[in-house]
Amino acid sequence: MSLRKAEAVLARFGFDRYMLLLILSVVLATILPARGAGAAILSQLTYWVIALLFFLYGAKLTTATIVAGLTNWRLQLSVLALTFVLFPVLALALKPLSMIWLPAAIGVGFLYIGCMPSTVQSSIAFTAVSRGNVAGAVCAASISNLIGVVLSPLLFAALIPQGTGFGVEPAAIWKIVQQIVLPFALGQVCRPLLAGWLARYRKPVMIVDRGSILMIVYAAFSAGVVNGIWQVMSVGSLAVLVALCLVLLAAVMGAAMLAARMARMDHADMMALLYCGSTKSLATGLPMAGILFAGQDISLIILPLMLFHLAQLAVCAIIAQRMMGRLDVQAAR
């Protein structure tokens, strides 16, 4: 089998080059973790990379698209309800269950998943493949991330139990404002000047975007490897963690489909709700975790989000492929 054919097969199950690079970043951190002076330099570099990442997010976000999509208030409110209400409730329910078999930091990681905003690129792409409401998905995912930059850390701080050894310091909220909110806002201000340049050079911008995430993953897991993450997490523990992630994903997807039917949404809106309401953003979650959990077991805390992200891409890719095939058969009749 050629490399291109192998990539095509993997892509059908949600594993594109980017996801494979994410996995390789964890492998590299396991084999060659950053230590000592190298880790200190990487930490400083990661700080500015995160600021650049959110500046680009702000510059790429089309305000007109959000305003236009707000007219479909039923879809937008449904996505926000799933993302910031149902998800945290389910994560709270799974947190004590996960702590029966897994380290306490993993339970914190489940709660962290529940507080994250929706994905942007993948939820829009899956909506398009499934012949869904792409404009509505763009709006829903963008609004989710716009709100999530502020709401997610506050929601997590409100839900995390006191006295557990994990938590959010008030200083961390201010760091998020400095490192994420301000660059994002500056990107929005600069958008009129940068929109044309960003449209012309999409590939370099995408490389910076995804390369930043890979660097954050490598830095986080390097710290975890140095602190003995793989001595704490066995193969059996990873299997339990993956199973819990799939349970969480299935519960939210089921709720999304039920909500769409109860609201009598058409197929297009139903697909947008399914993908935007049941997915969580790695691109927002990893940088924010680096600020919120500085000095804590960050690699263990973000591990559930990493695995959930992989699971959601694989499951959504399978659903989107089957949905496209079903619609093609119906159109041919």
C-alpha cells in the first residue's frame, strides 16, 4: 500500500496528518523530553507562541459571519446549551467514576473537557461533508470559542472542588487575559489590515497554527515524562480512560440528536448541532491548560482532552462518511 493510500484510509477514520503529528509529538516527548535549560527555553517560547496563536484566531474570525448566523437563534442556543451546560454536568458525573481507577488529575481533566468550547475547523468540515448548515456551524463554533475564552476558565474555577490540590488561582485568570484575550482582541482590531494577507497565505498560517499546538503538546508531555506520567498510567488505565471518553462522547451525541428532533430541526441544522455541540477544542484547551495548571500535573490533566479529541475526530469522520454515502444514494434515486 502506498503512503497516499494509507493516508486516505486513515483519513476515513479521522486520522489525518495533523492528528498523526499530534501522536508523534507525544512519542517524541516520551523518548526525548525537554529538560533543564532546554525546557526553560521551550517554556518561554511557548508563551509567545500561544499569544501569536490567539492573535491569528482573532484576525481570522469574520465578525460578519457571526452576526449573520445569529438569526438562527435556535441552533446557536442549542449548541451553547450542550457545550456549556450538558457537557459540564456529564463531566461532573464522570469525574468521581474515573477516580475509582485513575489518578485524581485525570478526574480534573474530565471536568476540564466539560468546560471547553467547541472545535472550529473539524466541526465545520464534518458539517460540510454531511451536507449540513455550514454557515450556522461557522457561527456556532466561532461564538462558542469567543465566549469560551472567558467563560471556560471561570466555569472550571466554579466547578472544581476546593481542597483537592487542584484549582485555578486568580492570577491565572489575569494571565489568560494577557496571553489569550488581549492578543485575540488585538487580532480582531487588526483584521481589516490582515484579512487579505491571511487569505493569500493560508498554508503558512495553517502551519503556524498547527505547529503551535504541536509545540504545546510536546512541552506539556515533556514535563509529564520528566515527572513520571507513564509510571502512573498503564495500558489498562489508558483503556479505561478511552472507554470513559467514548461514553461521554456518545452521551452528548445522543442528547444532540434528541434535542434536534424535539426542536424539529431540518437535516442541515441537525448536522451542525451534532458536530458543534458534541466536540471540544484542543486548540483552545491546551494553551489555556498551560496557564491554569502551571506547576500541577498538566500532562495528566490534558490527557483526557487529548484522547477525547482523537475519539471525537474518529467517530465524527465515520458518521460524516456514512451520512454522505446515504445522501448520495438518496439523491441517485
